[in-house]
Amino acid sequence: MLQQTRVAAVVDHYRIFLKRFPNIQALAAASEDAVLAAWSGLGYYRRARMLYQCAKELVQKHGGRFPQTAEALQTLPGIGRYTAAAIASIAFAEPVAVVDGNVERVLQRLTGIDLTTPQTWQHAQALLASSRPGDFNQAMMELGATVCVPRQPRCPNCPVRKWCVTRLSNFNQGANGTITMERPASRPGGTLALNSSRRIKKEIWCVLNQRNGSIRLVQRPRKSPLMPGMWELPQLPQKRRPTWVPAAWRTFRHSITVTDYAVHVHRARTAKGKWIPVANISQFPITGLTRKILKAAGVI
Ligand code: SF4
């Protein structure tokens, strides 16, 4: 849940999700729609689908228990090298190093070398304290997240400064004592945030149609590359508002990965989609944008 998402946005969803699916068996026995409904509002729904498929595979092939090595964990849906190493080292004490964007930056500064990805993993593995791999990995990630931060690293307070090749040398100290980077902390294509000029802008027109405690929603195609099978407000097909549709009730701003949407919502009638009773809406996997609009309209 925390991938690409802030802790504050996750906490409530995490508690509700674990209450609904308290173990792997409960998750595997649920329907995909029920899992997506519980995930609704967190975005990046591929994570929920992978989690669900992973639970199913654990039950079908592994007796409902996680394998205990990074190598075996990587055979499960949705678990790549980073996640496998994190689970294996933290949960099962396997001496295997974890590399995320924070660790990559720490290692580049510690060594003073613009390391390639394979070299970064090798360096991390060479440094690993094999008696406490989970603690070591968490300490490295935390060091990058709180001390060796991208723009203003706190070198004077850094616990590894005496081994660090870079240590202040590539940074400028401002009049107020703050330290800023002279050059980017990562290679192009690395962990830097996307430049705002590379973001895509789009407009959408959709319809909010309420009647007798129900609301009109449509289900996205099951094979859609974006949020397949999820429910949302019906959209107007054309990009211009037809004359029979009243002016927009409200316009919402919504961002998904690199796209910024302006979403114009019209209160109007539509024959598209199905009537969904508002009382049952929590059982439907609705998109984050739909949730945002329905909340603003006082529907949920
Ligand atoms: S001394 Fe500075 S640059 Fe080196 S690891 Fe610590 S915070 Fe990062």
C-alpha cells in the first residue's frame, strides 16, 4: 500500500483492509471485485490485483505460507527483487541486501561513484551486516529517507560520514547554513521526480445522475489497461458539452501517474451504465476520482 503513497493516506485503508481480509486464506477466498472495493481510494490498482493473485498462489502452491528466500519469493505475482529482498531479510533474516531509490543515493554518495544498477546491488550486498540483515536494510533505507536526503543532506549529523567519500564536498553551503546539491543525486532515468513540463494534461466530461438513493455508474472494460473492471461516473463521449447538458456543476483536478486531468462534472440524466444503490456502493470497486466526486456531492 505504501508504494508511491503517503503513510497518512494509507493508515485507515490498511486497518479496514486487514479487518476484512485478516490472513492470506481470507484474501485468496474473496472475489477480485471485493478486494478492489476494499482498495478503492488508494489508486494504483495493479497492486491490489497482484496482492490478490499472490494470496491465491500462496494458498494453491505453498500451503498458505510465504517461501522464506528472496529467490523463491520472486516467483510470486507482484514480488520483484526489491520486495523479495525486503521480505526475506526483515521477516526471515536471510542475508540479502535491499536497494531502493534511497539506498541507491546513499551508496552513490558513500562511494563517490556513479554506480550502475548492478553495481549498486553488489555494493549493498558487500556492505550488508549478515548477522542482522533486516536491521541493516531498514537502517540504510532510513538513512536515505531522513539524513542523506536528495537536496539538503545532513552530513554533519550523518552516522556514516567518516566513511563517506562525498561528505559535503559536492554540496554548497548557503548563508543560512543549509546545504544544497551541486548536481542531481541520480542519473537521468533514475529516481528524480518527473519534470512538470513532461506531464500530460487532459480534460474529461462526466455525468452525475442521482435518483431515489441510487446513482448511475458504468463499469470500465475488464481488459482496459487503466483500472480494468472498476466503476465510475458515465463520461460524455465528445469533448464538447452537448447543448442538452447543463453547465458543469464542478470541475475537479485529478492526477494519475504522469497525467493531470481537469474533470468537468455535470448534473444531468444519462442512460449509460446501471443504477447502483448508494447503500451498496462500498461493495463496488469505484475509482478514486469517482470516490472524490461522490464525497464532494455528499452522496457517500
Ligand atoms: S556524509 Fe552526507 S553525503 Fe555522505 S552519506 Fe552522510 S549524508 Fe550522505
